[in-house]
Amino acid sequence: MKRLENKVAIITGGNSGIGLAAAILFAQEGAKVAVTGRNPVSVKIAAEQIGKGSLGIVSDVTDLNSITTTYEQVTKAFGKIDVLVINAGIAESAPLADFTEQQFDSIVDVNFKGAFFSVQRALPYLNDGASIILTSSSLNEKGFAGYAAYGASKAAVRSLARNFSADLLDRDIRVNVLSPGGMDTPFYGRGGASAEEIADIKNYMSSLIPVKRLGKPEEAAEAFLFLASDSSKYMIGSELSIDGGVKAI
């Protein structure tokens, strides 16, 4: 029996990286999958990669009307939602003295406000007993120079899972958090860095991880699947870390 047979799943920010890896695995496990992202090209490519009748939707979590429209499209195509993965997020870093208000607002709007309202606006479209998974980060507990705003936004996401869980107990909807560490995804090349610069960044990041390597998107996908499936039914308001030991060691 496939672990998500006939379930309806939506993954925000599912057009690349760990979100896309999770979407592919969910589809393989029998789910009807929809992914969202802001880039029309990558959303289209992601839907093709996922296959199995998946749905790709261009959507922006900073636009509340766009969030609602997304859920309307998904439920019209597949039915009410059983698994909601709030994975859309951005990361910006700069020395504390140089960090701008615009950078701060961008991070908070996507990572914190976007997560809050992505769950709130989903409530009429969720089945009772649904699983909600919020993507946080190992930096929700670790201090890292230049990442104060990002780390704080991900700590806020961790807090949302606890409070949302209390709000949704009467509907048997569980809310949990996946906190990845450094992952080997296209993220490192988004700033236009050269192949050599990307390799240097990845090597540096790997050196900070106890297991001395970046995580694979497929490893994060397996963690998402556990939280999405009935295997985690007794978990609520909890956090699953997949970070190579960064927070533990």
C-alpha cells in the first residue's frame, strides 16, 4: 500500500530543491500533488518532472488573494487537501550593520507572514485529520553571523506549529515542523555565483556540519513523507531535524 494513496497534497515552494524532491516522492506514494512557486518557467518544469497528473500553480505567498486562489484551484482539480507543506521561503544574509529594512521586510513577508496566512487561508479547504508541515531551519536555534533576520523568521515558524496545533485540535489537524540544515540544492547558485564559487560555498558549509557533507534533497523528502503520512499520527506541534547533527552535536 502506498503511503499517500489518493491523498491530495500541496507544496508551496515546490518548484525546486527539497520541495520538488518531496513532491516527486509524494506522487510516487500515490498522492495527487500540486506545487506552487513564483517563477512560471520553473513551476512548469517542476510539474512535468513530477508527472502523474500533477498541478503547477504560479503563486506568491506574500499576496493573500493569490494564496486563496491557489487553494480554490487545487480543490477544484483534486478535492479537499489532506497534506499541506508550507515550504516557500527565502534566505538573505548581510552583516548586521549593513542589513536593510527592505531585506528584513522581504524575509518576514515570505517566511513568517507568508507561512501564517498560507495556513489560515487553507482552513476551509483542508480535510479534518489533515497534516500540515512547516519548513523551518536548523538556524531556528543556532546563531550564525549575517543570518539574524532569517534565523528569527524560522524560529517564528517553529512557534507557529505549536500554536496552530492548539488551534486545530478540534479538527484533528496536526501541525509539525521539518528543520533542514544545509542541503545540496540550486539555492547556492541563485545569486549568479560561478561554479568555482558555488563549490567553495558548499565546501565551507559542509565543514560546519558534523557529518561533513550537505544533505540530499531526497533525504529531506523522506522526512516530509514521514510527517505527511499516518506514520507520524501521534506527532503534533513537534519538530523533526534533518541537519547532519548541526543542532545536536
